[in-house]
Amino acid sequence: MMKKLQKLGKALMLPVAALPICGILMGLGYAIAPGVMGVPGAATSGALYNIGFLLIKAGGALIDNMAWLFVIGVAVGLSDDREGTSALAGLVSWLMMTNLLSTGVVTTLMPAIADDPVKTLAFDKIQNVFIAIIAGIIGASCYNRFKNAKLPDWLAFFSGKRCVAIVTGLVSIAVSVVLLFVWPVIFSALVAVGEGIIGMDGIGAGIYAFLNRLLIPTGLHHALNNVFWFDTIGLGDLSHYWAGDITGQNGVTWSLGMYMSGFFTCMMFGIAGAALAMIKAAKNKKAAIGLVLSAAICAFICGVTEPFEFGFMFLCFPLYVVYAALYGIFTIITYYVGFRAGFCFSAGATDLVFSSFLPAANNTLMIIPLGIAAFVVFYLVFYFAITKFNLKTPGREDEEADFAEVDKNAKLANNDFTAIAAAVLEGLGGKENVESLDNCITRLRLEVKDGTLVNEKKIKAAGVAGVMRPSQTAVQVIIGTKVQFVADEMAKMLK
């Protein structure tokens, strides 16, 4: 199970890599044009406003459509040969499920739902990353299973890859029927949980922050957000904050901003500390830096945390639970020290600056000691957990766990990639013996049907740097930095 989750985590790296620059663009855009987020007194026209607006829209093109990226990334990443048909299948599943589970369709099939605002809200939020990941998994699974399907002669046109989208659509209908009944029940239960912790002051805010982060992978955090941030049940921490209200006025009976303030310390500083811990603990520091450093910058500037979170939540879910718990702890601390801030987009530096001018803001400079504390605590907790329990964070995944100097300095005997691929394939027992082909930064990673047919001497004679056998059916061939070229040639031979 853990191996499958790690494979899913690796598949998510493809769409996640596109997000940091978009988050940074949006953060800069909001800094230049605060009027876009409704900051009182901010300009809503002029050259600077137009530039900021353009940056926000450019970044939002991907941030606002993140689910589409995840559909395609997961579908391609989980397919056996990274073929485009799997991406099409994932997209078919996504369009099918989000349409069948849209509020308009659901209320037509089940009119009673229209009278239940919580269930209606559940289906309003159906276009989320969780559904996108499910669609990607369905698309990849159907592709892997049916890409070579042979149908009767009268249906021969739809044989092979042409039948993948058809099967995917049928499977997606079945999954939609299940979600039609399951999704609103889970969503309603979370809303009830949110209502139950409202009267618990700082402790309740901490529980909310913990659940908010914990539910990010499922998309169900929207259920809680609507309870605390908006006027779903008469609360509306976010909407009242940006309307310029203060505690004790206009129905605000709680400490305004208490359900947002704690996120700033964690997103701006805590993630930076956790990112540093991942880099320090990584065996392949280049891979770790490439992912988590840009993600930390993105989180600091504008509070877009998905590039960081999806970078390790499936690779190492226990650590993600610890990460969510730290949010809860710091939200409680933030409540009791009296720091209050709010966000319109997310809890990054941009929103912190502009929210500090609103009436409900309080003790804004406390972000400095709180941020330092969050940075140190996140760093120490992450570094201890990663090194103590050998957790598979970026740069420490299975394919990098034994990343040695030979990998870094590995060189091929020549640049005839076709000949090398052919020789390696022969040493593996031929194309009929290869179950799957993948590659990391320096290695071919293969699964074979019969491990006894693998001839390591033949593989090494191809001019590769080395061969490893993690298990009876797993083979890793150390190629070096030109591994992608050899993998591409071998993929052609396996077709």
C-alpha cells in the first residue's frame, strides 16, 4: 500500500512543479494591485493596477484550475508507459464525474437535496483536487488494463487504446453513483464537526486548523472552511474581517480573525523550516532543493502551500499528520498571544501586509517572534522525524534512498543510447521478460517477470555504471545523468 502511495506521490510531482511560479506571480500581483482583493482605499485603476491584475490572472490560470493539472499529472504518472492516451482517459473521467455530480444534475435526480443547503454546498465544491486524483487514478488504471484489449472483429475499430476512454467513462459513471450518496454524508459530518468546536475558543481554532490541513488531500477542507470563514451558519471570520468589522459589532461575538491568524506563522515561516529540514536530510539534495525551496518561497509570499504539501503528503503521510498537528498547535498559541490577521487569498506575506491596516488586526509585529518559533519548531520536528524514522520525503524516496557517489559520477561508456538500451534489454531476458520500465534521476528502474533470466554481466557489458537488485523481480540499472535517453530508447523497443 505504501509503495502505491509513494508512486502516486511521484506522479503528483509533474503538476506540482508548475505551481510555485504561479503562486509567486499572484503574490506579486496582489502586492502591486491590492485593490483586486478589495483592500479599502486601494486603487482600482491605473497602470500599476493593470500590471498587478495581469500577474494575478496569469498565476490564477493554473492555481484556479489546479484540479485539471492533477488529473493529467496523475493519469500520466501512474500509466505504465506515460502515454498520452492515459491523460485523455483521466480527463474523460474528470469531466464525467464533475458533470454528473454537479449541483444542477444532482438536484434534478434528487430534488430533496435542493432544500438542504449543506448538501447543496457539498456538490458545489465537487471540482476539487480529491476528485481530480480519483479521476487520474481511474484513467491510468483503465489505460493499463485495457490498452491492449482485443475486441471481436465487428468492434475491432475500438480495440486497444481506442477502448480506454470508453471503459473509463463507464467506470466513472459507477464511481459517480457511489459518490452521489457518500460525498454529501461525509461533507455534512464535517460541517457538524465544525459547528461543534465553535464554542471551544482557542482550542477549537486549533482543532479546526489541524483538520483543515489534514483534509487538504481529500478536498473536504472546504466543508470546514465554509463553516468558519464564510456566513454559512452565521460565523464568517473571513467575510467580517475584510468588511472592516471588529469583535462586538455586526454580530461578531468571537475574537475576529482567530480562525485565520495561526495560518500565517505556519505558511510563511513553518513551511520554510520544514523545507530546510527536508533539504538537510535529503540524500539527493538537488532534487529536494528543486522542489521544496521554490515551494517555500511560494508559501511565504502568497500562502500557496499545495506545491509543498503535495510534494510529500503521499510519499510520507505520517509526517503530513505531524505537519497538520503543528498547524493546530501554533493556531492555539497565536490565539492566546493576541496576534490577529486575516487573508483574502491565503496566509502569505502579501495578505499579512494589507490585512494589517484593517480594524480587526492586532499585535501584527508578533508575527516576528511567532514566525521565528514556527521556523525553529518545524525544522527540528521535521528533521528529527525524517532522520529517526527514515521517512521518504523528497530526495529520500526509494529510488534515492541508496543514492551513492557512483550514481552522481556514473557515465556511460559511449553515447550510442540505442545500442546500450538493446544490450541492457538483452541482459534483462528480452522484452518479453520486462513487466515495467521507469527511471529516476540516474537509474533505470525495472520490474521483470522472471528474475532468474536477468544476466548482470551482460547488462554491465553494455557500458553502464552498475546494476542493483532490490528484490527478485526488481532491477535498477545505474546509467548516470543521461538515463532519460536510454529509457526513451528502451521504451521504443518494448512497444
